[in-house]
Amino acid sequence: MSTALRFRKTQEREFFAHHMLLHAAEREIEEAQASAKGRFNKCLSAMVLSALAIEALANAVGSRVATDWTVFERLNPLEKLDNLARELSIAYDAKKEPWSAITQLARFRNDIAHPKPELVLEEKILPEVAIGKTLFDSPQSQIERQITLGNARRAHKAVCALKSILTDSLPEEKRFGIYVDMWSESTGLAE
């Protein structure tokens, strides 16, 4: 009687959440572009996911280069990026992309995470023919006005650019898994 061969398969992967978050944001943007139905919610999701990816990316890179992880971990996302920029000798201009978009996105994240009530008052003078077209338009808060397809695209693009900048600045031996989700595996006969 022959026994079936058995194999041992070993896989290893360091999970970095920024890959998952950016992928989900990209899918939301694609769906928002494809249909106006649910566009606001899809753009909101894409922007929040992109904003969360900033810190996930900073933590991924920081886990490889931060001199004191305990201190680094407690910093806010923009402070983490500032720390990484110094550590990796990255020059950046807060007035230029992707840095200006990253800063705006970090503020958006804070506004969403710590929302405050806002009285929204809007007054318009409209011609009679426009009244029926605006019956169900509600006034938008400052947060809601930021949630657009253009801003969702800008946010995602900025975090992807940041990923490239940080990865390219890392020593080559520390890049594995940061730019793309990677794993290794081996298969051999089981004993």
C-alpha cells in the first residue's frame, strides 16, 4: 500500500495595514467614479481610508527606522512623518504636493475622528424657476463640503506618492513589503 506524499508549506508575511487601506480606498474611488449613486459615501470612505493609511504607512516605515519606537508610536501622524523625514533625510515643502494634501488629509481625519457640532446657516437668493430644483438640498457643514470625488482622488494619490517617497528613502534592505504587499514561501516534503 502506497502512502500519499505529504508536503510542508511555510509562508511568511509582515502585515502592513496601509496596503489594505489604500486598496479599499482605490475601490471606493472607482465605484464613485462609475456611478453617482452613493458617491458621497464612497468618497467619504475613500478619504477616511486614505487618511488612516497615512499613520499605517508611517508606522510601517517607523517600525524599521525609528530609533525609539515607544516615543515614535505616541506621535500623531504628522509628527511621525516629520520624524521620518528627518531620519531619512527627506526634504519636503508643506506648500507642495503631496505634502499639502497629506497635511489637509490629516486635518480631515482629526475633524472626522473628533467632530464638533456646527450650526450651518445658508441664505440664497434664487429665481422662481430654481426653487423646485433646490427643495431637497440641505446646507453642508465644513466637513461635508470637503467630501468630493476630486478630494478623494487627491487624497489617495497623495498617500500613494508618500509611500513611494518613504520607500525610496529607506535603505534597500528595509524596503521589503513597504511599497507592495509581499510574502515568502517554501514547500518541501514533510517528514
